[in-house]
Amino acid sequence: MAPRTLYEKIWDNHVVHDDPELPALIYIDRHIVHDISAQAFAGIAAANRKVRRPDLTLAVVDHAVPTTHRDLPIVDPHANVLLDTVARNCKQWGIRLFD
């Protein structure tokens, strides 16, 4: 067997159906949301749905976090709204937040 890259190994482990005429169907076993996810959560709520697998979903703050020391206050009011919103959504939907 020819050597495979890590990407190829992970991909092959997640293929559910592979048809050469169509894009592959893969199983997504991790879901990552970030601090600009308010619309996604609003859509879930509006459709009266739940997060299907909160245990396989994690959230990160990566757009609104300043590059200064984390103990300093965030002075951008829009960034504060984003960070507060993602924290509130994660708590509501049972998603682990890496803030």
C-alpha cells in the first residue's frame, strides 16, 4: 500500500458514500463555531430546532478578541457584543466555549 498523508487517512475514515460522478459524502464528527455565529444560532431558534450534537460541537473566539493581554478590558463595543453573544449562545445550547 502506498503511503498516505494524514489528510488522506482522516478523509478515508469519514467517507460515507463515494461515487466518482458526485462529490463524496462524508461524516462530519466535529463542528466548530466562532464568535461570529449569532445568525446561525438565531436560525436554529427560528426554525425551532436544537443543536444536533452539542457534545461534538465547540466554539472559539477568534475574530473579536484583541491581540493584547486577555486581562485587559476590550474597548471595542462591537467586539464585546460578539463575545457576550457567543458565550450566551453556548450556554443556552450546551456547547463548550474556548474563550
